[in-house]
Amino acid sequence: MTTEQINYEAVLADLKARRDALNDAIAGIERILGLAPSPNGTTAGQATHDLQTIPSDAFFGLSIPDALKKCLGMLKRKQSVKILCDALGRGGLNSTAKNFYATVYSALVRMEKAGDIVKIDTKWGLPDWYPGMRKDRTRRKAAVVVDEQAATPDSPPAAETAASKEEAGPSMRARARDVLAKASKPLRAHEIAQQLASEGQPVEIRSLQAALAAMVKHNQIGRVSAGKYSAV
């Protein structure tokens, strides 16, 4: 009794051909009935036809994000990562990535966060095709900004804060220098802070220590021993 060897490659090719024919038939009936395309979206036959329309140098010299936007504009419908990878390769995009699929997917995720791409189920498209999704994204971003502003209503702008620190720094240094100039002996940081407080000019000890260290570095005061400072 002999066992015939099955040519699985031929079987697979035949099944794929039948599947593509069925998908095309389903898409045709859906168009006749005015129905939206099935969740599977682009059929294998449609994808193959779309890829054949891409010139071999369409994406030459472009970055992956720019190539993806141009590619979707040429294909004119949402696509899977697999189809986009095939399209970029066919269009002459040069890449040295070891895992091109992962590289393209990461680029799509970043572009989605930036608002350059939208994700629909497992496929990707251009924002202009889905204006409703773009408006919703804008509303969500605006809500986040409002929430952040409400959470810190009394926080001064960054520029004002920086300016205040810049003004406070030299003033604190000048006052500390005056205290050291009047002192009859070297003083520690907490002794300088106590003297300033007695004169109605309290300071935060850590800020004062930082100011004293900066003044020593610029030879504006001296450090006679660990933690003790004197005028120069």
C-alpha cells in the first residue's frame, strides 16, 4: 500500500486563491447593498492591486514617518502594518532595521500620539479621513490642559518663577556678605541665617548654603574651615 505525498504548498495556494475570490465576491455584494465593508477591510486581492500601483522610487530618501503618510495618501484607505511594510519596501524605502515590522509599528504609534495618524481597529489611516476622531482627540487634549490648570491655579508661570529666583539669588548673597563683613569671627550658615532673621530678613537655610557655596567658588567670600565662612 502506497501513500501519496501531499503537496501542501499547492493546497495552500489553492485555498488562498479561493479565499481571495470569496472576499472579492463578498465585497461586491456589499457594494451592491450599500453596506460598509466587512471588518477585514482590504482583501488580499485589493492589497496586491494597490501595491502594484506604487512606483519603485516612491519613498526613496524619505524618513519612515514621511513615507507612511505618503503611502497612505497613495493607497487611499486604511491599511495593516503588514501591507504598509510591503508598500514601503516596494516603494524603495531604505532601512537597516533588523526588524522592519517593529520599526514601522513603533513609528505608527508615535505618529498616532502626535495626531499624524489614526488607528482604526488593527489598521491605520490618515486623520483627514476621519474628522470625527480628530475633533474628539482635540477635545480630550483641551480637557487635559484645563484639568492641569485647575490643579495648580496659584502656580506662577515658569518665566516669572525663574525671574524671582534670579532676583532672590543676588539679594541673598549681598545680605550674607554684609553679615560676614560686620562679624568679628567666621560664621556658620545657620549663624548667618539667625542674624538675617534678627534683621527681619529670614532666609531658607538650604538656599543660603547654596548661595554661600557659589560665593566661595567665585571668591566673593572665604571658607576658613568646614562649614565656616568669612568676608574677604
